[in-house]
Amino acid sequence: MKEFDYKQNSHNNVEDEIDFKALFSIILHYKKSILFIILMTTIMAFFQAYFMNNIYQSSALIKIVSAKYNTYKDDLVTDAMGHTDNNIDDEIAVLKTRVIAQKSLQNVNIGVRYYTTQWFKKRELYKDSPFVVTVASMTHKAHSMEFILTPIDNKTFTLSIEPSLKRKFLSELRSFFAKSDNEHLVYYHKTHHFGESIETPWFKIKIQKVLQFDENSYAFTLRENASMGWFIQNGLSAALHTKYGNFIALKFIDTVPTRAKEILESVTHTYINDNIKLKTESIQKKIHFINMQLDAINKTLSGSAEELQKYKITNIDARLNASTHDTSTKLGELENELYEISLKTDILDNMFNYLRTHHDIAGIDPYSATLASPSVGNLIQEIHTNSIERTGLMARFTLIHPEVTILTNRIEFSTKRLKDTIVSTLESLNVRKIALKKTIYNRKTMLKKLPKEEQELEQLTRNFLVNENIYAFLLQKRAEIAITESSIVSDIRILEEPIISNSPIGTSPKTIIFIGFILGVILALAIAFIRDFINNTIKTIYDIEKLTDVPIYGALPQFENSKITDHYKESINTLWSNIEFSYIEGNSKVITFTSSVSGEGKTLTVSELAKSISGRNKSVIILDLDMRKSAQHKNYSLPNTKGMSTLLTRKHTLQEVIQDTSYENLHIITGGPRPPNPAELIMSKMLEPVIEKLKERYDYILIDAPPIGLVADARKLMRFSSLTLILFKAHLSKKAYVQNIIRTTNDPKIHKGIVLNGTTKESNSYGYGYGYGYSH
């Protein structure tokens, strides 16, 4: 027996190609929704790009000579090795603190914002506003207001306030649930003169005109300038310019390039001035400390000088020999050293006692600590720097934030080191102090052997010289610090001043539109594939091929505007050719047409195929056995008063029910009046003799059978047929129908084929011709 095989390679060899065609057919089927989604996302991206404010960046480069504020080298601030620290990370943290941001606000006014609208897009006016608003006072409620200024003439204007739609909606929502007005909305509309003081319960302002008005209306918002520190902190970034070095790159981003430059200038100069101020405070505290010591030593020195003078007047002949003078001088140096050690131990004792009773170092003077021990002073400065950095982080984060936790642990560790360093330093100083006291005692014992007058003179002279040396030492230090104060320069050098950036940074509008287009393509394709995945209807010939091995005899295209097209006629001719070349026993070919459900185009297909066969000089007759919904008579404008129902009930003879059509060689037996028992008529013994008689007269007998997916009548008709063609309609017939119908008609004596109706170019992956070969 001859069976069809396709003019194509096996699925294993062309699987990738078929998959590609299937994907392409999905895209073509959903092309309208795909194009709509792409268009919508592109339009949304366009509006986003249009209404999005451009971001500008101003940048500067500074160099940190030393991260410590006390970078000048003297005996009071340098460590034992003569080195200073250079922690750039600490300086970066200081730059980004709230303290620097608040101080920077003193040089810029960013609390009042001015706007104008052009082509539906709001544009901010920084220093180009034709008027200036001066705020005397305002409440927090004024922060949420948008003021509309409409110029009337050069002297008057209208000031309006109206809540936004969002605030109105929220107010109505709160009022609905709370049964009261939870939020009092502010409405304001009055005419004022420029320069007039405008007072309301929410604000007190004054508006001055400075330039000519170019627009019909303007808008502005109010905030206290002092509360805008967050704005500077959010826009400011600082980072190392190079991996190794002491260069810091500062950047500030804003929607207004001029404001970005001015804010960055204010931050850098505030940072430099702060650096100088801290240095100056450091020096002034040292001078104050030295002055206190000088006052105390001055009194002691005056007293010792007075006593020495009185003794010399009373004892004119008292003199010290050379040996006694040398011993006395050496003793004075030792006592001078003992004084310095005692001063250091007193400072360290006080610091240690403070640390035992406090949890911070706020009450410790870092400058006196440095005088007592440079290593202790360095640790205090380290803790102080870390504390400043942690305070800045605490303004944005909580105690459990990782960065805050790291700094807290670092401060605790440094505090422990500070205590240990103080203890070890005190131990070494006390050892030296004991040794000095012993040496001084021995030398004083030697001096006690001198005559009484000489002992008294030596004692007075030595006291005077010790006090004089200490006084001279402190005077020298004060002079050195005063010289340093007069030549203070900042540790920060501005290598590149902030500049105005005319080109915006970030994503360009063209890129945003392109990204929107790409996202639209991805989204549209994803939706199309998801819809296809959840859609269980047959869409392509490939879907049928994956479900069954039953030969496909043809693919009929979808009508265009409900008209039979040339493509459809060509597909019908191809279907007839495939039937003609198939092997069917007997001289007459009985072909039954059925479908899974109604509405799949079975009736029209039978009619058009019959016309095509009759046009090739073949005799053909149509039997309308779908007696429940008989419709073949409508295709030929024939009456349906008699037909298969009256024939099978023996009301009419075969010759009486055969009707001629307008097509030569084409006849039809219509369904006739609808019987109450169509299934019984088809199952009766009357049908088979009718078909046998018709075989003697016609080359083709086309049976329009009921849908096999709904009733079982068609199964008997399939046994009478040389070939049964099952119609499915693209995007209507369910995939499950194919498997169910093939399963229920799984009889080797029944020769089946499939026709896919209602295809489009994308659903018919082989084209409308859908050709086959045949073999024996």
C-alpha cells in the first residue's frame, strides 16, 4: 500500500531549524501585540528621558600634606621617632561628615528653589530667577508647599498655593477612614506688591524683583537653608585619586551645574578653613597651658630672687668656691629634670584617673598629653579622629551597621592601648624619678658639709637658677609656638579647583530610549512566548507533526475579509492532488470529512474541494450526513426539503434526493429536514447500499460527516470510506483533540489523513502549497 512521506529530512536532522521556524511563527502570530508593547515601552522611555532632569558633576582634586591637624614639628607634637601620621581614610571621613556639610551651607543658599515650566517640563532656575525670596520664618508645613508666582506688572504679582493631587487624595483617604479631616490642606491666592512682607500662619517671606519676567508664571519651594546638610552629604563623594598617595578626588552631582560647582567650592574651602582653625586652636591651647605654667614659675622665681638678694645684702662676704659652684649647678640641672618628670607624671595620673571614671576622652586635653608623652598624644589623636568619623556615620546609620561597629571596636582597642601606654610610661618615669631623687639627695648631703653661710648661699642660688631655667624654657617654647602661629598654613592644597560641567553625566536620553526599546522587545517576546506556552491550541503544522504520525494532506489558508482567495483555491487544488495521487482501492473514491468540533471549516472545505474535482472532468457527489446542522445546501442555494434524512427513512428514493448544482459533474444530496434520531439513521442498514449505488455512478463521493469529537456517527462512515480526512483549525482546535481523535480511530482498516484549516503564513511553516511525495 502507498503511504505518504514528507519532502523533508527527519526531525533528528533538522530539529534546530524546525525550532527556529516555530519560534518565528510565534513571533508572526503575535506581531500586533509585540509591536504594541515595543511601541508603548519606547514611548514610556521617551517620556522618561524627556522629563528626567540631567545630572551634572563638578570635580576637584586636593592634596593632603598630612592627615593630622598638628603637622608642624616641635617637641610637643612629634612622636619619639620624629614621624607624623598620614591617614587619608580619616580625612575622607571628615570631608563627608555632617559638620563639614553644615558649615558649607554658610557660603551657599540652596534652601529656596525656583522653577519654570517649558513644554510641560519643569526647569530649575538657580541664579537665573527674576525674583528672590527672603525667608523670615516658616513652619514645617511650608516645606511641602509649592508656591506659584504669576506676575501682573512690574509692581504686583499673584501668589497661589494649591495642594497636589496626591496630597488631596491622601487627605480624602484619611478623612474617610478617620471620619475627620486629619490633614488641613492649605489654599492661598492673593495679590501682593514686590518687597511687601507676606505673613501667614505657616510662613513669613518677602519677594523682591531683580530681573524682567520672561514667563507667565513661576514656582518656588521653601526650606531652611540650615536643614539642607543632607543634600550636600548625599551629593558629595570623596575617594583616593590613586591607590597609593595622598590625593583626594572630590565630586558633587546635582541637577544644576552652577550649584554643583559652588557647593564643592564651599566644601573644599570649609575643609581648609577648618584645618587652619583646628591648628590655631591647638596653638592657642598650648600657649594657654604654657602661660599658666609661667605664672606659677614667675611667682616662685620672684620669691627665690628676693630671698637671694636679701641674703647677699646681709652676708656681703659670703662666696661660693668653684667646686661648690659646679656641684650646685649640676644639682640645679637634676632638679630641673625632676620638675619636668613630675609635671609629666601629674598629667598622666590625671588622665588615667579620668579614663577610669569616664567612657570617652572628651575631657582630656590632647596637647598636654602630648607634652607628657608623644605616644600617648598620638593615641588620643587617633581616638579623636575615629570618634569624629563614627559621629558622621551615626548621622546615617545605626549602631549595628558594619562600618559603625568597626569604628567602635577600633576606638575600644585604642582606648585599651592608651591605658596600657599610660601605665608603662608612668612606670618608666617613676623609675627615673626615684633615681633622680637619690642622686639629688647624695649631692645635697655633700653640700651639707660646707659651712652654714655657704650652704645657705648655695641653696638660695640653686633655687633661683632652677626656677630661672624653667622660666626660660617655657618662654622659649611660647616664643616658638607664637612664631608657628604667625606662619600657619593648611595641610590641604587645592590642585584642581571645582569647575562647571556643561555636559551631563549618566545615561543619555538616546540611550534611555534605546534601552526602553530593547526592554520592550524582551518583554514583548517574553509575553508572546508565555501566551504561546499556555495556549493549548494548534497553531502550526509543526504542532500536529509533534502529536501524531498521521499524514497531513493539506493546509488551507485563513480567509481574508471572508473572501475565497487565490491562495485558498491553490491550496484546495493541492489537497485534491494529494488525494488523487494517494492509493485508494476501487474505481470510486469515498472520502469522509470530519472534524474535532464544529466551526473548523469542514463544510466549506468539502464544497470547495468538490468544485475543484468537478472542474477536472471528474464526477463528484456530496453527501451531507451532518444532519444535525445541515449546511451544504446553503453553499449552492438549494432547497433542503428532502435529502439524506428522507432517503434513509424511505420517504424519498435515491434519484429523488440527488440535486443538480450550477457546476457540471457536481451533484449533492443535502441533509434534509433535521431528524430526531440522526445517529440511528447513519447506523441503519440503509446507508451502505446507498453508497454502493453511488460508487457505480461517481468518481468521487465526498461525505460531510458530523464532528467526530462530539458524536460517534462519523466512526461508521469512516469504515465505508476509502479515506477519512480530519479537519483541524489553527488557533481554535485543541492539541488534546488530535491525540483523542487519533486514539479513538486507531483502526488499521481506516485510512486517515489530516487537513489544517485557517492557517496564516506564520502558522504554515511549509507555505500554502505544502507538498508531499509518495511511495509504494
